[in-house]
Amino acid sequence: MKTFQVISIVAIFIIIIIIFLIYEYIYINSPNQNYQGGSQTVNSIMKSMRLISLAPSDTQILISLGLGRDLVGIDDNSYSLLKELNETFLVSPNVSVIISYPTVNISQLLLLKPTYVIAEQGLASSYARQLIDSGLNVIFTNNDYASNFYQIENGIMDLAKRLNRTSEGQELVNWMNSQLQRFTYSGQNTTAYILWIDNNYNFYTIGGNTFISNIISLAGGVNVFSGQINYPYLGPSQLIISNPQVIMVSEIYNYSYTMYLINTFPGIKNVSAYRNGNVYVISGALANGLTQEPGPLAVYSIPMINMMLQGKAPHYINSSWVMKTISPSIPVFT
């Protein structure tokens, strides 16, 4: 009887040891653990997050920080951009696509149970209070009001720190700076960048304190409306008086309608850009996104605009041409 009890105790002890060894093996080999030299001191335990991005610039940044697979929701413009880049694989195939402008469905966001919602302050201004009042953890970014790449990079680092991705953020900033050194050009071609033209031929353009104006400068151009601030709404005469050598227009509905507006623009025949055939229409989520989204991909807009300034680009700048000629790609740092 005593022998049986001893054997039972020994068996139980062996089972306990086996269970402990199995648990230790699973814990040590878990992908969430980061050990140095096989020691059991944990450097960091990175828990996965559930993130929602409501702006293409923020989506670019989050993917570059290695958080693409943590995105459970992205805005529809972000998804269109990824499709045109052929890089939808950078996010989960189950990611929810969200309409984020001019308003957003708060209930849809709540159902996704996000750790954080990242929203661009300017784009989300009409529903920012709703986001906060809903109880969602919201991180507001503000790169749309950056004046230059330095400020964009500061915004990237702020977001990276909030999400515990400081080292990845620094790698991203270093990459952007290397691309800026590679792509910067010199030149003095005067340029008008038109964001929208209404039926009365009033138009929105870019002031000198915008990152798009900084892009034009780095590409070898001079923004004729650099004396304005932010995104001014101007009358037809102001375009004629400024007499730019190059006009770039973000596509309005489609190419034909955009060119109709340009061809019937009051006084356009007196403008150097029109007379010399230097009018360019920029189309699609990718081509427009390079210049209008203050994220990592913005560095690729510099060679694109430089080719327009030199007359080496087609008059219709679409995504297929951008992919073939510029070959942009979102960098990922993990």
C-alpha cells in the first residue's frame, strides 16, 4: 500500500513537472515575446491593437509603423488608394471600409470595438464632438495643416509615440528624409495648383503656408498664390493676373468636364500655361493622394510634379501612369 502511495506521489510530481515544462515552452516561443540571447528577461510584450483610421494620410502612417494588420477599419479613400497601389495586402482582408466624409456612422465604429480611432482634425471637424461623446478613444492628427515636410514628420513622431512605435517612427522619418534628398530639384516655373472650380469659375487653391506649396517648391516650381494662406477661395481674375506658366488641376468629376471648365474659364487664353499647353489634370486616389495627403507617400509627389514642370508628363496624370513612371510604395517598418 505504501509502495503504491509513493508511486502515485511520484507520478503526480512528474505530471506537474511535464505541465510546467510544456507551459514554459509555449510561453518562451510565443511570437509576442522578445528575448535577448535566450534569456528569460522580457524586453517588450506588444499586445495587438484594434485601430480605425479615418484619413488616407493616417492610414499610410499606421501601415508604415507596422500596424497595418491592426487596422480593423479604414476610410473608403484609404482603401481606394491601397487598391490603386496594389497594396491591399498590407491590411487585413476583413478590414471594414468606412465612409468618413462628410460624416461618419458612429455606430459602425463602436461595433468594431477599436482600441483607438485615428482621425484627421480638419477632415473630422464636423463630427469630432460625436466621436468624443461616444466614448471612443480618439487620437486627432493635424498634418493637413502642416506647412512643410518637417511638420509632417513631427506629426508622424507624435502619433508613433502615442502608439508605442517610436523606433519605427524614427525609421520612417529617416526614410522620408532620404527620399527628399533624392528628389529635390531647382527651378523657377510659376505654378497654379487648383483643387476645385465651381460653376461660377471661382476656385480653391493652395496658399504659401501649405505642405502642397512646399512640395511645388521642392519640385522646382513657384506657387503663384504663395502670398495667400491655407486653402483660399479666389475669383477668376486672380488666376488671370497671376499668369502661371503651369496649371495643375485636381480632376473635377471626370477629365472631359475638367477640361470644359478650363477651356471656358474667363480670360484663360491670356494665361501662359494655357497658351503653351502646360495644363495638367490630376486624376484618381493615387495621383491626387501623392500631392494632397500629408503622409509618407507625399515624397513621391515631388518627381511627379517636377515632370509636369518640365513638360515631361502627359496632360492627364492618372494612377496607371504614376505606377509605371514613379512606382510609389508604402514603406513598412517593424
